Amino acid sequence: MCRGLPTDPKGCIKPPRETHSPEPTYDEASRKARIQGTVKLRIVVTPDGSVENPKVIKSLSEGLDKQAIKAVSQWRFDPATKDGKPVAVQMDVYLTFQLIR
């Protein structure tokens, strides 16, 4: 496991860490239809900590998929590092939509 320590194996990639991750909001059609669940997205976290190329892997509805992409596009990370240098990594993220009663 890579922890960012001097004892880590060479070539080890320390994963990115979220620093800003606003929650997604419901679109009106999905709220009225009372759709709940989780959207799975595949993203690339760039060496500067921004998100690129979000793709829906598990869909809930067109509206909630768009809201998930909109939210994750605003996320920021401390980037992944390899041998102490920032690198791009691909990862999956899960955004849960739950209506409050």
C-alpha cells in the first residue's frame, strides 16, 4: 500500500484526496418521480487536482446523471503522486441521491 512515506516501494502511486466536493442536487423531474439511488462515475483527477472527463458508469436517470456530472466537475483534490510528483489517475466515484421525507 502506498502511503506517501519514504518506505513506500518505488513507483507507488499515492491516491488523490478530496479537498472540495459539493453534493449534487436533484433535478425537478427526478424529484417528482421520487428516484433515489447512486450514480457511479469514472473520472480522471489531473495533476493539478481538477476533474476531467466524467463518464456515467451506472445511471439512475438522465437528469440525475447530469446533476452528478455537474457536481463532480466542481470537485477538487490534492492530486495523486508517484515518486513525490503529481500524476493523473482514473478513479470511480459514487454520488448518492436520497430524498428527505
